[in-house]
Amino acid sequence: MSENKGFQLGTIGALSLSVVSSVSIVICNKALMSSLHFIFATTLTSWHLLVTYCSLHVALSMKFFEHKPIDSKTVIGFGILNGISIGLLNLSLGFNSVGFYQMTKLAIIPCTVLLETLFFNKTFSRSIKLSLSILLLGVGIATITDLQLNILGSFLSFLAVVTTCVAQIMTNTIQKKYKISSTQLLYQSCLYQAMILLISGPFLDRLLTNQNVFSFAYTPRVVVFIVLSCLISISVNFSTFLVIGKTSPVTYQVLGHLKTCLVLAFGYVLLRDPFSWRNIFGIMVALVGMILYSYYCTLESQKKAEEAPAQSQLKEAESDPLLHVENGTRKSIDLPVSKSTVSESDRDLRA
């Protein structure tokens, strides 16, 4: 019981850390890109990952966590896939309208559900699917403005959705398969992600912005915001792996849409972004979907927790013919004693 309570507290802490850090970095990056005109998103992300790796390397040397080796092919492939996923998402935003990009992000949840159903035999109840549909509807109402389609942008969005789904499923799978923590996985894969984006970032940013990141005028204010963004990114990257490891890729995507709604709200309150009743209505619908999803997930988790002891007792009963399970309680079975055995013992007593 205490372990289950500790797990729930750890999950709540991971979700809270993810929300706070993600909303903070979005606000910081929005000020950096909108007010200070530093619009090199992919290069900035590579710096985030590099700073995260360096901080984890320092933490490892101070023995805050232990290095647990994993198959090198798995780690390298996973790191490269994550880096490609980030680059494709940035390209999707660059070659599509904001509305179509939001549709791309919404497509990640049903794609993840489909992949987990097809390849991992994972089942999702009708209640879970309904709550996810309400959530997606609400986020769509709140965020989607225009839908401008083009062949290249649509193809890039498709690749971004698939790679993102596979990368997030791999995050959960690797942590459980190798029994490693989110910190250990992040440390071993972070450098490969950073290298992919460090190499491709300047070219992608040049393609999307027609500007060179190396010729940008780095004022002290810009440098301060970049450093602040990199420091917040340590918490963002760590909490991402932590949430997926403790919950599931679908839950992480649900959390991502909650962040979107919070960013819209904070943008209106703090940055005075334009807001409409459609945004408010969409956010409210999304919150209803998120609450329903959390409620049904909690019910299913409790149901599984209650069924687990009974199943383990049933397995023990099957392995031991002298035990059986009745109403969740193990009871010994009294074997019938043969008449020949009784008569022989009687003869021994008489003798």
C-alpha cells in the first residue's frame, strides 16, 4: 500500500514538474523569439540538449545517479530518432500554417494509440477513447485557426507524427525493458540527440528563416534569455522522460495538450496575446476531456491493482495442488484418506 502511494506521489510530482517547466520555457522562448527576434528554434533545441547532457554528466560524477550500460545500438538509434523527430516537427511548423501544425500535434495521440494497439497488443477502453476524443476536440477548437495544405508540408507532418510516436513509445519500452530510470536513459541518449541537431540545426534554421544563426547580433539581453532557456530545458527534458517512464506515451501527449491550454491562458494574461470566446470554449472542453481521461485511468489502475493479488494467488494455487483460492483467500485442501491407509494404521495401533 505504501509503495502504491509513493508511486502515485512520484507520478504527480513528475506531471507537475513537466507542466511548470514546459510552460516556463514556452514563455521564455516566446519572449526570446518574438521580442528579441532570435528565431533559430532547432539550433536552440540542440543547445538545450547539450546543456542537459553536461549537467547530467556533472550529476553522474557527483554520484547523484549510477551509470547503467544499455545496448549501444539501442541507445544510438533511440537518440538519433529523437533528434530527427524534433527536426521534423520544426520543419512541419516551418512549411505549414500554424493551424495545420496544431492538427499535426493532435494526430500524435490517435497515432500512438494505433501503434500500441497493433504492435504491443495494448487495449484502450471505450471510456478512455471517448475522453481522448473530447480532449482533442477541445484543443482543436482552441488552437486551430486556418488550415492551408501543401504536399511537402503534409509529408513532413506525417513523418513528424510517426517518428514522434515511435520515439515516445521507445522511451517507455526501453525504461521498462532494461529497468533503468529516466535520468539514466536521458544521460545516455541526450548526446546523440544533441549531435544530430547541432549538425542539422543551422541548415534547417537557414532553410526556414533565410537567416544565419552565426551572424546574429547576440546582445547581453539575448544571451541572458538563451542561458535561462537552456537552464529551464534541463527540467523539461528530465521531466519528459520521467513522465513517459512512470505513465505512458498517451498520458504524456494528454499532458502536452494541457500545457497548450495553459500556454494560451498565460499568453493572454502575461503577454496580452489576442484571445476569443472560441479559445475559452475550446480550453474548457479540453479540460473536461482531460479530467475524464484522468478519472477513467485512475479507475482502471485501481481495478488492475485489485485484480493483481487474486491473479497471483490463482497462479500459486495452480502450481500447488494443495491450495485453492476462495473469495480472494487461500485455503488448504484436505485430501481424502483412503480406507486402506486407515486400516493399516489401526493394525499398527493394535499391535
